[in-house]
Amino acid sequence: MASPTVAADVVEDALAAVWTEVHREFGPDESVWTPGQHREYLLRLDAARLDPGWVVTS
């Protein structure tokens, strides 16, 4: 029997997907990101938290 989908699991998966995509796009070392890249990362995380089915991508 399949386990039910929990909302927290969906959000966690969305956040992990954002983290992976952004680190692939901007590079693995966050200390060299520009302020705009940090802001974009935070905005994408917020979007994933609000609606895990929709994540802003550029």
C-alpha cells in the first residue's frame, strides 16, 4: 500500500529542487554569488514554499 502524500514532503521536495537548480546555475560556492543571485535564490525558495507545484525559473 502506498503511503499518503504529506504536504510537508511536497514542499521539501520543491525546496530541494530549487536548491539543486540554483546551485547548478550559479555555482556550488554561495560565497561568490552576487547579491542579485542571492536574492533570486531566496525568491525561488519563497515561491516553492508558497506553491510547490510552481517554481519560478529564469
